[in-house]
Amino acid sequence: MRIPKSLETLVVDGFIDEVMHPLKSGKEAAVYVVYSEGEVRCAKVYKEASQRGFHKQALYQEGRKVKNSRQARAMEKKSRYGRKQQEDVWQTAEVDALYRLANAGVRVPKPYNFVEGVLLMELVTDGNGAAAPRLNDLELSKAQALEYHGLLINEVVKMLCAGLIHGDLSEFNILIDENGPVIIDLPQAVDASANNNAAMMLERDVKNLAVYFGQFAPEILGTQYSQEIWKHYQSGKLTPETKLTGRVKRSHKKANVNAVIREIKDAKDEAIRRRYEQND
């Protein structure tokens, strides 16, 4: 096929030997099947911000580290340079997330290179070597729905143990290869410890899974995995081996308000005492 302009530099520089055919075009990027380093891979070409359908980037970028203070100031002022830096941060976030999650054993496509705004990565395939279908394109039995839901909850846990939350997880960005689900599309991945919206995004990801799989296995709809996972995470007890039940025990014990007030007063008195000691 004719080489897309966005891939010309990578062909000239030898990162891509042949562009075989388009795979898909979505709200974030266009993806092509390519031949690179003796393997069939895919090349993800990110669209410019004005062409994308993904909104509220600031919600996802909270807590992301930038290279230096100049870059941070430019991004805050939204200058031309700042917008370019913001785009770089948005795109490299997926590359960083893929390496981080692959190292943590999460089922994501293997990344190879990121050059000129193009991500070269593994082409996820089915048992016949063709591009793997999206979860949304499959009709599932109840047994398959229960199996895939369980596997994906485990992947969500492994992601969180690696410090990340997908942030936009749904049946549209999960592929099914011969071994089960593979999670894709991670430019909006959230730093769980640095983003104030992390718990909400985890809950939304898990709810999306429950709603989708609940069509085939209604018992999934009543589960409470997000609350259970977050509770373990906040207590520092979440590991990839954590056994989950999908249920959260709620305490019916009444809070001792007077005791809390006393603790607050004692803390204030202690702070005042230390301040006086420092001034003496």
C-alpha cells in the first residue's frame, strides 16, 4: 500500500520495512500493520489534539511528572510550546505505561519503539495469526463471560499494584487472543498515588466491566470489586495474589464522635505547645 505520510520517516530510517495495511482508526490514533525487524507488528500513529475525540485530558494528567519547571510553566500557560509539550506527555504516557505494565506481568501489547509520535508495538493475534478481535465484537457464553471478567479483574489488580489505573477501560479497548484478554489503549493511564480522581476512575473501569459482562452473566452486576480492591490498596495490602470476593463488609458500628473531637483537640494543644517551645 501507499506509505502514509506519518510513517514515511520511520520507513526511511529503517524502523519499518513495509507498511502492509491499515488496521483501525479510532478517536485517539490510526493503527497500521507493518513489517519491522523481521516481524509483523503494528504502528500506532497518534492524532493531533484538534482531531481527537478524547476530552478532559487534565483530569487524567493530574500528578504526571514533567521534565522540568520550564515545561510545566509552558503547559500551564498553554502557549504553543506548552501545547506541544502537553502532547508529548500525553503520547509518551502510553509508552511508559506499556513498559511498566509489561514488566509487572500485565497482559498488554509489547512495545518496541516510539519514534516521531509513532508507537511500534506487538500485533496481538488470534489462534490463526490474524489480528485479534475486540471483546465488543464477540458473543460470549455465560461461562466465557465469568472467565474473562475474572481474568480482567486480576489484570486491574496487577495494574494497580504497578501504580496505574487504565482510566478508560471498556469492551472497546480489550482484545481477545488465544490465551484471553489483552488490554490496549493507555495514553490516559492514571498514576494511582498522585491523581485525586484515581478511586473514581478505578470504580468506573470496574463498573464498565461489570455492565458489559453482566449481559451474559447477570450475577456479575451485584459485585463490589472496585471498593474491595481500593480498600486493600489504601491499606497497603493489595498484591497480585490478593484473594477477592467481590463483596465489601460494611461496618454498622457507630462512630465515637466525642473521641474524635478529643483527638483533634489534643492534636491542636500539642501543636500549640511545640510552637511555644520553638519560640523559647
